[in-house]
Amino acid sequence: MPYISTREKNPNPVCAAQAIRAGLAPDGGLYMPQSLPKIDRQTLCSLAALPYAQRAAKVLGLYLDAYTEEELLTDTRMAYSVEKFGENPAPSHTLPDMRILELWHGPTCAFKDMALQLMPRLFSRALVKCGEKRTALILVATSGDTGGAALAGYRDVAQTKIQVYYPTDGVSAIQKAQMRSQEGKNISVCGIYGNFDDAQTGVKTLFADSDLNTVLDKNGVFLSSANSINWGRLVPQIAYYVSAYCDMVADGTIRCGEETDVCVPTGNFGNIFAAYLAKCAGVPFGTLVCASNENDVLTEFLCTGTYNRKRPFHTTISPSMDILISSNLERLLYLVAGADKTAAWMCSLAEKGEYTVDDETLCKIRETFTGLCADENETRQTIREVFEKDNYLIDPHTAVAVCAARKYKKDNNAHRKMLTVSTASPYKFAADVLYALGKTDAPQDEGALYALRDKTGAPLPAPLSALAGKPIRFPACIEKEQMRENVLTFGTESV
Ligand SMILES: *Cc1c(COP(=O)(O)O)cnc(C)c1O
């Protein structure tokens, strides 16, 4: 299956392995399959009989014909093993008014594990398939969840090394402890004195530094990234939507073929776009509710057709959704309006900070998508309500989605079932969750884990309770000017 860029400026289609190896297309666009595959109803419902790794391998096979069935099954079994995810990598919880899909049972307790446990395996195979002999050095700047999940995913993966930079005062105590104690031979972690922008700008500068890249190349190393615009990170996410639908059919929540709505807490638009791809493949999804926090750029876009990133940036208790440029929206625009219009809108976004789509495009998008947002008070109130009424503990990102799903149901008198995606363990944001539950003197450090457990009795995930006993392997913190030297040292040393 050929892959092309959303901006279609480069004429040559590439195979799935090349798209995964490259990440971004040479014209600055994102890779998409030239046509979208379909899965018929009978095949879809027959997947319900299979365990998660097999379901995922089947779904991946629809999109990744550069990989054999056997390769995909080996990779999904390794990625979603019992040791890493427990018995069920993507279980559901039933609330009176909706179904919750829990995607945080992986090694770092956030949904990014679902993609980042698998993508490095697809990536290292892609290197072999493309004849790439050099080692990939994955450079990551993180404001929290991505760093930990990328480290856990790339650890000890063939032909790769990974180095993560985080703002030393800009991540939570738990996120910091996770990264600094991460095991694996091919990894490196370093704090930066500065904010997330300093770390990200530093990394971007290094990608563009031709002298650095030449020296690395002489040592058989090239730089690569692990961010969510890579097709290899998107395609594993389609699998859990298919799987969740199968589970709802299997336990009688819906009939095979019955439509269900889906609500997703959204930042970079990767997760909800995977739901859309599942719908395009034939999974009977109705409306996709795009839930945002106070950074409501997508809510406004889905309402008015204008995407405007020139707005105040809000720091919220759902930090992984504090995003003003939702990169994967480009893929939706491409599918709905084509490459020429998409390229023009992206150009306008880069130059003027905004763009407005035509009525026809907006209309088509709104046939499937609705945007709703929740402010900080509504988010905290939702955490408290769901805990007090339903005895179920959710994290702030999930709470934004539950709040949006309830608004949608109220406004639309919706008759369909709702599947709401839960993207992080509440323990990952223990201090904020405690505050929402009314505990105003909660500890801000790892002590919050135990305070939350004592207050709620919800099971504390093993990867988080294990943190306390783990030695800090990477205590270093450097000035941003030292990043280049640091990359060079790690890139050229043998592991
Ligand atoms: C990354 C993240 C999101 C946002 O997902 P996108 O694919 O970027 O839209 C939501 N919740 C959590 C906990 C995350 O880590």
C-alpha cells in the first residue's frame, strides 16, 4: 500500500516502512495511505473471539503491508505482553451513562504506551527493510507523558538509542521519577534548566545542525524523532478502537453493526484521528466528540471553521492537552478537502497563525466531529461526581472527556451508546485528583500516591508503586547550551 504526503508536493509514493522510518514527509506534510482499507462486518465481529495482540496484528496488517503477518504478530505479542500490560491491555469500565475505555495499563500508566510499546518495534524493522545500516538516535523533548512512554518503548530495541530532555521544574514529581529511574542499556535522560520551550527549541536546533549530523553520520548514527506525527505511532491506536467495539459486541452492550458515539480527550488530535480511521475502516462509530480543556482551539474550529492559535496558553491540570497546534488535524483536512487546500491552510497557519476552511469542508467534518470543552472547575467537579456517585476514580484528562460526553448527551438527546476514552491512570496526577476530591493539603511529591490510595482505595498501579524502590540512574541536569555536547557524547559512545 503506497503512502503519500498530505501536501502531495513530492510525487513518489513510499511504502509503510519508509513512511515509518522517515516520520515527516520531505515536503513537510504527514504520511497517509493512498487509499483507506475496509474491514467487513463479519471479520470485524469475528475478531471478538481473539486476544488483544491478535486483534491488533489483524488491524495493523490492513495498513502495513510492508510487514508480514508473522512479524506483526510477534511485535504485538511482545509489546502487549501480560508482563507489560496485565491480562487485558485495553479493558473497559461501565458507568450508568457511558462506557469507559481504559488505555493506561501499560508501563508508564498513560495511553501513549499503547502506541509507544509497539512503534519502536515497527521502527527498528523499518530500518532493516529500508536497508538503513546506521543506528537511529531518537531525540525527545518532553513536557511529561511522552518522555516516559518513549523511554519505556525504545529501551533495548535493536539499532536504536534514545535520549530524553525534560524541563527540570516543568514535569510532575512522578513523571520525573519515572524518567530518571528508567532501565535499559540504550537510553539517556537529562534535565534542562529552563522551560519546555527551551528543551524543545534545543532539540529542534540539533536536528537542523548539519555539522552535528555529519559527525554523527561518520559514527554510523542519525537523528530521528518519536513524536505523534509518525504513522507508526498512529496505526497502533486504530487497533484499540476496533478492539473496544468487539468487546461491546461480545458482552452484549451493543448488537454487531449498532452505532456507538466516541468521546476522546484531545491534544495533538492523534488519538481521535485513530478513532476516525477506525470509522473509515467500517467500525460503526457515530459522532466523534473532540473534548478539550481551557485550550479550546479545536472546539472553536469545529464550531466556526476558523483555526486560530493566537490565543492565551492556559496551564491546566490536564497538561497533555495543553496544546495550541494540533498537528494531526492536517490528516483529517487532507482526507476531507485534498492536498492543495491542506497545504494552503498549513501555510497560512505557519505564516499568520490561523486559517479558515470553506463551508463545504466544515460541513463534512461536522458530519462526524463535534467539539466540546471543559474548564478547570468542571473538570474537578467531574472527578468528584464520578467518584462519589459511581465509586470510580478518573484522572483530569479523562474527566475533561466525561464532562464533554455528558454535555453532548444532554444537548443532543443522543440515543446511541457512548464510548469515552480514558487516557491516564488517576495516580499519575495524584495531587490534582486529591485536590478535586476536596483534599486541599495533599502532598505534591510521590507521597500523593499513597494519600490518594488511602482516601479512595483504588488499586495503585504496580509501575508507580515500584518507583519508590528504584535507584535514580539519571540525576543530571544541564544548561541548554550543553545539549549539543551531550548528544554528541551519547550518540557516539557504544552501548
Ligand atoms: C497525549 C495525551 C492526550 C492527548 O492525545 P492526542 O493524541 O495528542 O490528542 C490526552 N491525555 C493524555 C493523558 C495524554 O498523555
